[in-house]
Amino acid sequence: MAMTTSAASSRRLQQARARFARDPFAACLGLTISEVAPDRAVVVLPYRLEHMNAGGVLNGGASASLLTMAGTLAAWTGVDLDATPHLSCVDLSVQYLAAAAEEDVVALQGRFRELRGPGGEWRLDVVHGSAFVSLVGLGLGAVEAARAERALEKSGVSLVALRVTASALVFRVDSLRAEDAVRALHTEFIG
């Protein structure tokens, strides 16, 4: 008898939690799961002196590790981990807007989204007033950037900044409009 969607989702959440609990890197950082749901994870990095840099703010490597682990946990909720899946992170880019000090909330929300693109890309949004929405793939350039800007403008999403890398166009938008931006870009490029 086939497993129901609800039962499969519940099993995948249990698998993701169990795998995260066995991850030595997450344990070394002291990461804990605050929340996990299908395609969503909130992971907390505790304040520790060893996570800070010489200036007393959160080390960039610690925040990038938190970002990676939140995205990884969110991604795990969408796959059957008992089926020996092929999992890997192809690219990670972090843009630092401001330092995070002890009094800041150091919890990041990871949302896994299957864009159904040719590579099954995933993206992770870190929300603190701004969100980064990315188009990932080879051959992205000025034509695609202009096309994306037009799609965002048509949807009423203001573009705060644009970053171009060798494998991505990264759009900074208001966090309240991030989902609208994702929908606009998805519709424009994937259909």
C-alpha cells in the first residue's frame, strides 16, 4: 500500500531531524532546531565567544555556516533520506549588510524552494528587512538581468540592489515583497 502524502511528509521531517541530530558540524557549532516543516527550517546558533570575531561581532564563517545548515535542513525535508539521495551544495554566496552583535537575534530562516529549473535549483532567504532572491544558472548576463528587472517592475516589486556573479543574478528586495519577487521571476523565466 502506498504511503499517503501526509505520512510521507511526516516521515521526511523525522528523517531530516534525525540526520541533523547526527551532523557533527551542527553539533560543534551548537546549532539547534527551533522549527522544521516541509521546505522550511529555523535553526538557532547560540551566542558563544568562539562564534565572534576579534571585533566582538558574529564571525562571517559562523553566519555562513548557520545559513548553510538552515538551508540544508529545509532541503532535507523534501527528499527521502532513506533512498540514498545524491545531495550537494553547488554554490553559496553571502552578502554581509551589517554586523550581528550579541543582542541581535541570531536565527535564520531557511526556505527550500524547488524551482523546477534544469538543475532543480534551491534558494535560501535570510530576512532582516531585506531579502535576496537569486536566479542561478550558467550564461546569465545583461539581457537576463534586464528581463528580470522588467518582471519585478511589472509586479510592483522595487529592486534595491543587483549583484551579478559568474553563476547567478542576485536581487535585493524588501523582505515583505520577497515572495512576490520569487513568483515574478519564476513566471518570467520558468513559466
